Amino acid sequence: MSALLVTAAPARALRLGPVTPEAYRAFLAARSTGPDGPSFLQLPAWARVKDGWSHQLIGWGPEGGALTGAALVLLRPFPGTRKYFAYLPEGPVADWADPDLDGWLDPLLKHLRASGAFAVRIGPGPAFRRWDAATLKASTGPGRRLADVLAGEVDPLGTAVAERLRARGWRRCGGESEDGADAQPRFVYQVPLTGRAPDDLWTGLNQEWRRNVRKARKSGVEITVGSAADLPEFYRLLRVTEERDGFRLGRSLAYYERQYAVLNAEHPGRMKLYLARHEGEILAAHTMVTVGRRVWYQTGASADHRREVRPSNALQWRMMLDAHAAGADVYDLRGVPSTLDPDDRAHGLLRWKLGTGGQVVETLGEWEIPLQGTTNHTLHRAFQAYLARR
């Protein structure tokens, strides 16, 4: 790799700098063998999905040795300047257990500052806390939130990484609030697949889910894998869903068409579009992304009518089975809200995902740091204000 030689510590020389897409993909492939493998947001192809951003592929490792870390860095220019906001979504892909964290993190920041970055946002890989579905179902109540429930597991590595970042001047986006300013979800819902048979997955569903999947089957709901030609119908249903559920993703049809094209060009079958039809009509459409042995349900859309035939439950069950058959270690249903209040409109999404029998995982969230220099601090504050207005 072409690289800039920097010294992280007197006893350790690190080689850090731009890498080719081929070298970057080879590194990710070597790290994609378990449930904690790299996110699809760190794929080289993701840079082509993000319109309006430039990017760098950066790798590092010991002088003369193999890569030990890598990052897709998205760069957003600050209007009227030659400065950039550097964003590493759900990255970098690195050894967060490395006791010499500064040995690679400091050189990475130095490289980004030299590239014109005024601030950096990262999404560290380790998890923080986990709650199982049964515990959360029993803990719902007026005004209650995830923070009110004792976690079933607290990851010591995640705790240590958060403390180390905080001590080095990094700040969690949105502070310590559960509803922070993260661009990616802080709370995600995951269904472990390792060592489980399809019958285990079925019994892991709650009674309502099993009843709904059976109802969809008896009603004649048909699940198929679509193609790029079906994306306009997916997008139409997504707009219906946004209107019904009171949210707005702000994505265009062209965004999803680009995402589908570039992810599948990088690896055929990486992104799939699942369709649920009833009496010939598409009633629901969900997208799925696969990287190594991790599978994500990314975006779901459904019609307002004929909801009684439960097309979305049927879709998710088929997607979960396909992920299992492909050898995935985890099926990730992505973001969930932090509210446990059944009267809170947002709680409906969490309740729906709890029915799959998995667990809520609190990630470390996203962290930012302004780079050295008065101008950089000023630009960072201005950029934060811009994001808040958006």
C-alpha cells in the first residue's frame, strides 16, 4: 500500500495511509467470519452510495506486516472552505481491545487533519449493554425507558473503550442521552443464529408472531426475492409507510437504486429486496444486506390495506430463515427506540421486533472530536449547529 510512515510510540512504528480497494476488501473479508464482523457501512461500495461526500480508504499495520485496521472515511466539505467533516460510519474496523489504542488512533487523526478534516466522528465497534426480549417485555410501563432496566449483560470492552475515548477528549454525540444525535442507531435489535436450528428460531418467536406467520401462509401470502425493477414499488410503499408511521427518512428512489446497484456490483447478492404478494399485489417489501456472516434487515415498507394477512411478519420470517441457511451468525433488525412506554407511538416498533425473541443491543454510539486548531473548533461548532437545524 502507498502510505505515510508515522511513529506511534518509540517501540512501535505504524504504517498508515491510503490503501487500494482490493487490499481494503481483502482485509474486511478476513474480519467477516463472526457476529462482530465489519458493518456494511464500512464497505468500499458504501462511498458510492453517499452522494455529496468524497472519501478515503485508509489502512494501517506494523511496518512490513499485514493490515491490522482499516477505515472508510466519508468527507463532507464545509461550504466556502477547503475543510472537511470526517465521518467513519460504524467504523473504523480495528482492534478495539488493543491496549495501545493511541498507537493507531492518534496517527489516524493526524492523517485526517493533514487531509483537511476539522472534526472526526467515529462509531466504535464494541457493544455496551444487552437486554433480552423477555426482560424488556416484562418491564414495559408508563414513562419507562431502557435505562430503567438492569441490563442482562454489560460488555467490559465496550465500557473500557468508552472510558478511554472520553479521557482522550472524544465526546459522545448528543451527550449521554439515550436519544442522542447519532446518525446511526445507538440501540439495535439482534437475533442470534449461531448453533440454532430453524425449529429453534420458530420457538423463539412469541405466540403472536407464530400466529401471524401462520395466518400469512394460510391467506396465501407469497414471498419472493425481487430485482432492481421492483425498487419503484418498494419506494412507493416506503412513502406510504412514512406517512402512516410519522417519520421521514429523506431518501429518494435514486438513492435506493444506487445502493442496490453498487452493493451488488461489489458482491452479487449483497443487497436483496424481498417482496410479499397477496392475490398478485405487492403488500410489503423489505431490504436485506449481507456482509460475511452478518445479515441486516435494513428498510421495510408496507401498504395500508390488507394488513390483516400479515405480510411483514411473513417477510421477516423468510428473511431470517434465509440468513440462517446462508450461515449467518446474527440477524440484525437495526434500530429500535429506547422507550418502554406502551402509550408512546415509537414503542410499537420495539414491541414488533421483541416478538422475534432476540435482544436489544446498545452500541457505544457515535463519538466526535474537533481536531487541533482554533479554526477547526470554530468550524466544528458551526457544523454542529447546521446538523441541529437539519
